[in-house]
Amino acid sequence: MTLALLVVAATTSFAQIGVRIGMDFASMTKDYDAYNSAVGLHLGVVYNIDLADALSIQPGAFFVQRNFKYEDVDETLKTFDAKVHSNWIEVPIVLKYNVDITSDISLDPHVGPYFGFGFAGKDKETKEKFFSKKGMDMPNFDMGIQFGVGATFYETAYVGFDYEIGFRNIADSHQTSHNGMFMITFGVYLPE
């Protein structure tokens, strides 16, 4: 049904492709509060489809790094930051409301679901792999909500600030934890 709506919208409305890159700061709630954010990278593409005068829908596809650090102790009892890296493919589908600030600058508050598919990662200190029965048996699927605001300059350059809240419990049956992530994104819309 959603795919059919996107196809109909794409054939009856103005659509534009955008390229995105940025930094993200992942977090885990509840039982994994010992994990602190470490900078990650995200990059991908979006497809902006106008639905009405100021309303558009924007599906996208992104490679996302969810990185963390935590304090560990070595054999000399010296503390150091250990790192955890995980890689995901995320598909957000946001509804945007475009507000013209000037003739060259517009803001777009937006909100919508995202779907995440984890495919690789490991704890750099313990060498445990993510998404593996032999390592950190974390679910490799997550979904949640993404919301934020972006600004477009001269209908080409883009900067955005977003936050994601995961709905799925990514811990085992004895713990509760959810993904979260703050993102700063830069990009361009490609010429029509």
C-alpha cells in the first residue's frame, strides 16, 4: 500500500533526489547507560516528493554507524575508553512541512518512521561481534520514529538536525534498552 502511494505520488508530483552526509551520536537507554556516545558517520540519499504546496514526503536510504565508548580497566588497573562499533542500513520515511523564511531559505520540520537493519559491528576491546549468537546477540532489526528540522538554501544546499528513538528492545530478555541517535546532516539536492 505504501509503495503504491509513493509510486502514484512520484508520477503526479515534483520529485527531487538529495545526497546526504553527516555525523551522528548514538545512545542506548536503560540498562546500557554505561555506554557513552562516540561520533559516527551516516551517508545516503533521499527522494523528496511534493504532495501539496508546502507538504512533501521523503523516503531515504542510509549507511549509519552507531558507535559507543565505555570505561574499561587494563592489567595495570589504568582506565581507558573501549569502543563499540555497529553498522546499520536505515530507511527513514518522513513527512515534511516546508516553510519559506525568505525567497532563498526554507525550513522543513519533519517526522516519520525509520527502519534499521544491523549487519556488522564489534566491541573493539573484547572482539565480540554484534548480531551473532557467539558474540553480542543484539537484534539486527530496529524501528522507531525520527523527527527534526532542516534548512534548504537556494533550493540546493541542505543542513538538518534530527533525533531518532528506537521502539524495539535491543537487549536480551533480562534487560531493556532502546536505540537513540542525534544526527547533524549536510547535503545537496541534485539538479532536476
